[in-house]
Amino acid sequence: MKKVLVTYITHSGTTRDVADAIAEEIIKTGCEAQVLELAEVKDSKEFDAVVLGAPMIIGWHRNALNYLKTHKAELAEKPLALFLTAMSLTESPKPDIPGVDLHLDPKLVAPPQKPGRFSFKESFTTLKHYLTPVLKAAPTSLKAVAFFGGRLDMYRLKWYDAVFVMLVVGAKPGEKRNWPDIHAWGASLPALLKLDSK
């Protein structure tokens, strides 16, 4: 039985809930899945694949990016999937990432207010802005990236994160998780990670 590590970083439990839902679907496909907060992960050697999720605040969570960079060699030995939770994603051209399945929650994506032109706030929520540092840090074993809606509770954020989210990005507090979409992506992961063919 293939064993998948589903690890996450969370501010208020939102990303942990998404990780739990993804692991639940992986288990239904006949694989084993273990959910751990990223700080609890010692190494990934015992796992056949890794799924890592974290929220977008001022870019993808710093600790998630650092983990990709510092464990790049170890992660390169097994298929990797990433998921990012956000409150807004401005519609923009999908980058061509050879060998990587890019999934966008259709309920999260919104067109720019002015067609073909991004406002200052919208420029912080484009795929290019979100993905560039993630792809730079990720190993060549990356097979899938997903963007999901999150949940925003301002009172749980550090003051500077809350200021950035409110004034720069313009995100509003609330719930944007699309559970059917999250569950469907989780169910598709063993195939995307080619665990069914090993």
C-alpha cells in the first residue's frame, strides 16, 4: 500500500481542514495517508509521495517555501503535490508547466475589473505572482498544484498580514472553501502522482 504524507501550515485551522479532506479522499482510493502539521515532519523518507498545503497571505507561506528549498533533494525522489489556499485569484493566462497538472477552483477565479488590465490590487493575485516563487522553490518531482478558496478571519492574523490583506489585496473576511472541488482533487491525486502505477 502506497503511503502519502499530507502536510500543511495553518493560521486558523482552515488549511488543516483542507488537508484532512484531501487525505480522506486519498484513503478512499486504497492508499494510506498521514496528516501532519509541517512543523511535526522530521523527514519524508517513509512516504511514497508528499502533498504540502499552505495559505497565501503575503505570497505563499514563507515556511512552506523554506521547506521546499531546504528539502529539495529529499523531495525530488518522490512525487509532490502542492495546494495553496487564497481569498482571491485574478483570472490571467495559465502558465505552461510541463509535467505539472495545474488546478484552479472555478469559484475562486474572478476576471479583472477592466478586461486585459490588472489593477494594483489585482496584480498581487495573479497566477504569475502567486506561482513564480513556488515553482522556483519546488523540486523537479512536482506533479500537481491546486488553488483553493480559503477562509479569512482577520482577528487571527498578525497585524501586518491583516493590513496587507485588507489594504493591498483587498480581500474580505469570510468562507470561500469549495468542498466538492477540494474532495474531487484529493480523489484525483493518486493518479496524478502515479501511485497507482508503482
